[in-house]
Amino acid sequence: MTVDLSPVQEYYKDKTIFITGASGFMGKVLLEKLLYSCHSLKEVIIICRPKRGKTAETRLEEMYKLPIFQRIKDERPHMLKKVTIYQGDVTFDLLGLSGDSLKHVTENTNIVFHMAATLKLEGNLRDAIDMNLVGTKRALAVAKQMKNLEAFIHLSTAFCNCDQEVMYEKVYEFPHKPEDLIRMAEWMDVKTLDTITPDLLKPHPNTYTYSKRLAEILVRDHYESMPVIIARPSIVSPSAYEPVPGWVDNLNGPTGLIVGAGKGVIRSMLIDTRFLSEVIPVDYAINGLCVIPYQFAGLKEKPAEVPVYNITCADHRKMQWGDVIEMSKDIGYRYPFEAGLWYPDGCITTNKLHHNINVLLFHWLPAYFIDFVLLLLGQKRFMVRLQTRIAVGLEVLQFFTMRAWFFKSDAYSSLWNIMNDEDKKNFNMDMDPVETVPMYIESCVQGGRQYLMKESPDSLPRARLQLKLMYILDRLCKTVIVGSLCYWTYVSPAAYEPIPGWVDNMNGPTGLMIGCGKGVIRSVLVNQEYKAEVIPVDYAINGLIVIPYEFNKQAKRPSQVPVYNITNADHRKMTMGTVVELSKRINRQIPLNAGLWYPDPCVTTNRFYHNINVALFHWLPAYFLDFLLLLFGQKRFMVRVQQKISTGLGVLQFFTLTAWSFRSELYCSLWNKLNEEDKAIFNMNMNVKETEDDYMEQCALGARKFILKEKEEDIPSARLHMKIQYVVDVVCKTLIVGLFLYYVLKWTGVLALF
């Protein structure tokens, strides 16, 4: 039966193709595409090295089991017999071929796709030169012996000329000669080579782009005598359509970021979200590679210079990194990964200091903690090693994500224009598809789940539940951490705006007010003679808004960085003792619902007395309540709550037992410089008519309403509940003191006198 072939398919009819690097990500897709769409070809020859005890033939059989080869096995299984595999390696002379295998390759090959390379951006220079530069030289040496060679396509990278503002489709000169680097790597020891590598690489950020640039020069120098072509893909992402949507088999590039961030392992990245993302689906890149030899063979005249193709996404299809990240987050929340390390809500920043702090707190600290726990449990440690690899990868990656890239891809774009409708259907590179970017990102996320993490779509409901639980844990931990670090920065609930008493967390005074009001905190170390350092949040925010306005009004820039101490005016500050008594009184007027005990905490500066109170009234009730919950089959929580309270109070005492004195002239001057209209809009008036009693009442009502979600109409019943608690508190104290006196009198013999 005769099958009508399209022009590109007709070109490949009875052709023999030789591929290096067929076991790589792009190599697998190329092999599958040639077998499926160019089904009239004669043979595909690949070389593969033994790996991890597996022969080349075994590795090929395992490759055929991948999902990407399923459509061939279903529709054209006979094509798999057209693949010939030889044991070979680009790190050996003549690619490790000899005898009959070398003869077969050189006598039959028509087209070469040289794709073998080391992609380790952080790899050492010796390995990069051996694989990417000398490996290319060895491939060219074999290709020179091919009697029927029509095209030698060398796969490079679009980023190999990173010193150029705009990268055109041409080979750029470079001071270093490929032959010189090859000779130097041969005689110089690894230690010396590593020492001089940073100076050699400039302006390149890594050994990968450096070695690829030199390899391009090497290929170009063979153009006079060989039909060589250079193809430069940008960042290659999972497939858009074929062989299956979203297919990927490695963690390089965007997929590694998606999986790492989705699993909560990567918590911070340096990315300038304003710049355009440079990614292209692997099937678009491979389809371009398949069409390149067809176009080259159809040229009536040989080009004056070596043909170069920048295989990049069309400019009108590129999105800003910020849009891609936000879209990926949204889709990642809908299709979460199973059992991540943490909630996937990493920080994207251009501030290196901010990034480094995040990495320290959320990469290294959890890694060392988890490895420590694994050590205690006698398990194999891995987190520090994993974070080391992530740190190296992110360090290399930031060169690409922190700068803008501009490519000219006219030659690659022309491939689409020369094809007829049938070829456009077979070798899709349409940059104006019906499918949207969100649909593509969705397939990438699902592909990462299915093909990399081996997570079934059936596990999505469980993964979504895990994500919700991690979200709660993430917010809880952030509240505890921030509360521990910033407990007494004293930003208190709003005085006026947006709503009097508004607050959304239990940090600072609000946490103490609720903890004491609920009877959970029974003792605190506070020097009542010292001044309380609090400022309403709306006063602080109004000040922050006014600061840039005042700064830009200045005729001359200050010699030193402006610093504003956003604190309350000295004449408005009360002693901590006054605040405590005022809080107790207002708490009795506006009590909280269903507290654990009557709110009458002990305020002292005596650590010994405080520790006794904590043991008796924090830990003892906590263990007792958890014991009761255990008996009733309920979830225990009180000991865990008291552990958090204990940590918070331990941090707190440094601030409450120290006198603080701030000079805030700059902040105070903001108010004096505002006109009447701005004073009405941005209120920071430190001489308000309202009393501290009024403000404390608003804080109490705000804590009830906005934190504890308690209704104002519940206050009468809460007052009744407090009266009952008061009676219980007095009775318990009387009984305890009475029993204590009874046993003391009995032990001393005084009781026998009566």
C-alpha cells in the first residue's frame, strides 16, 4: 500500500540518521518523532554507553517502556525495528565505534544529530571540555568519514553568547581558541585548571555556556569541508502536544523549579519578574530540528556562512517571569504534589540580602533540623546534601533569571513558512496556537506530577487535603516565629483606621491580652516601673506613607541614610504597671468568652517566683487537661500550646525587664510638616483627646471581634461566666492555702495544742 508523504517526510525517505545523546531528554523526543512522523526512513543509529550495570541494549529496552513511545507501539510497532544501537561514548575516540559498527555508520549515515553533552551548569571545566568540546570534535571526525553525509546538526544553546546584548543567528568570535583549550585540559591537572577557571570563563557564568561557545567555533571551522549546521534551543520545557502533553524526564530548567517549589523544598529564588521568560516546548524544538535538514537540502546555493538557528519562542508569545510564576502558583494549588516538605509559597525577589536570609531560615535551617531528627532515628540523612545541590543550582540559575535576553530567530521562524499544510500538521511549531499559556502550564504541572514524581491523578484529592493542612501549619509557624522575633516591637491594634481596634494576629500586646484574658497565661516577667513601648498600627502606617513624601521634598539628599523611630510620644507613654492594671480592669468589663481560668495573672520581676507559678499554673493544668483528653479519646493540645507560650514568654522577658529609651524627632517632625488636610487624612496626632482607657477598650473589643470571632452580644454571658470563674478561683485558692496550712500546722505539732 502506497502512503502519500509530505515534502518533509519525502526528504527522510530511505535516509539513515545517526544520533548522539539519544538517551537524553531532547534525544528521546527526537528519536520518537523521527520514528513516528518520518516512518519511511531507512534506519536510525544511536550510540549509548553502559550505565549502572546496564548494557546499551538494556537501556534502549527500558526507554521503549516510557509513555512517549506508547503511540509508536500502538500505531507503528514495526518502526522500533529500524533502530540500531551500538555501545559508544563521545568521550572516546571515534565515539567508541570500531570495526563493523564504525563501517556501518560511515557508509550509511545521511544525517547526523549531535546532541550528546553534559548539561551540568555547575560542572568542572575538565568535564565540560571533554564532553562538549572534545566530544564535538570526535563526532566531527566520525562524520568526516561518512560517504553520504547531507547534514551535521550540532545542538548548542541560545545562551552561549551571553556577552551580547542581542543574540543573532551567527557564530560570534571569542579570544580563546578551541584547540588551545583542548590542549590545556590535556596537560594541566584538575586542581590547577579549577583554580584558573573563574578567570577563563569571563564573561560566561558557567562551564556549560563557555564550552558550548567554543564548540560552535569548532563546528563553524568545518563548514568549508562539511555540511554543518548549528541549532540553539533556549530553555527547553515539557512537551506541548507530542508525544504526550506535559512529558518531561528531568528536573532541569523550569520543571525543576516547579517541582522544587511545589514540594516546598525551594523557598526563595532570585528572579527579576519584569523580564521575559525564555522557554520553548521540547516538541516545538524537536520539530524544528527535523525540518532543518530538509530546508538545508532545498537551498539552491550554499550559504556563505554556517547556518545558525536560534530555536526560541516567538516574541509575541513570551510572558514576563512574574506572570508565569503567578500562573504557576495558581495552577500548582489546583494540582498540588503529594506530601511536600512545606507549603509551596516561596519568595521571589531581586534583593540578594532578602534572598540569603530566606535561604538561611527556610532552606538550611529545616535541612539541618530534619537531618538531625533522621540521625536520632538512625535513618539515612539526605536533606543537607539535597539543599547543597539546590543552592548550587540556584546560584547558577540566577544569572539567567536576573537579566533580560534578546534573541533574533528569523531562520527558525522561516522553517514554519516553508512548510505546506500537511507538514505544518506533522511538525507543529505554530506560535499562535488555540491553546492558552495557562493550559500549557497546567500540562507542565501535571506532567511533573505524573512523569517525574510518579504521582497518579487519582491522588489529587488527597494531595489537596495535604496542601490545606500544610497551609494551616505554615501560617501557624509563621505566626509563632514572627511573634517570637517581633513580639515587642509593639505595633498594637488600630486606633482609628481602617476600623478602631482592628488587628489580625496575636503578636505583641494583643497576644498577651488574649492569653491572659483566656486564663492561659498565669504569670509574666514584667518590670511595671518601665514605660510601655506601643504605637497603634494606623499611626505607624500613616507615618510610613508620609516618609517618602517628605524625603522627596528635600532640596538636598541627606549625607546619611534617614532613619525613623516610629514610637509613641514620650508624654503619652504609660508605665507597664499602669497598662497591666488598666488591662485587668477593662478585661473584667469586656471579658472573653469561655476562658480556661479566671484572668488574674501574676506580674513579677522575681524569676524564681515566676518559675514556680509557671510550673503550678501553666504546666500542671496543661498535663492534667491532656490526660483527661486522652482518657476521653480526644486530641491532646494543651501541652503543645504551653510549649509555644513558654517559648514566647522566654523571648519576651528580655524586652519586659529592660528599660527602653528612643529618640524619635524625625518621626515626630512628620506631623508638624503636614498641612491641615493631610493631618486629617494621615493621622499621627500624639495629643488626641481620647484617653488610654478608650483605646484599651477598642483593643479589647478588636481582639474579641477580629481575632477570636466573638460577638459583642455575648459580653453579658461572658461576664456571668467570669463571675463563676472568680468564685471557682477563690474557692480553689482557699482550699489549696487551707490544706497547705493544715498540713504545716499538723507537721509542726501546733494543731495538737487545740
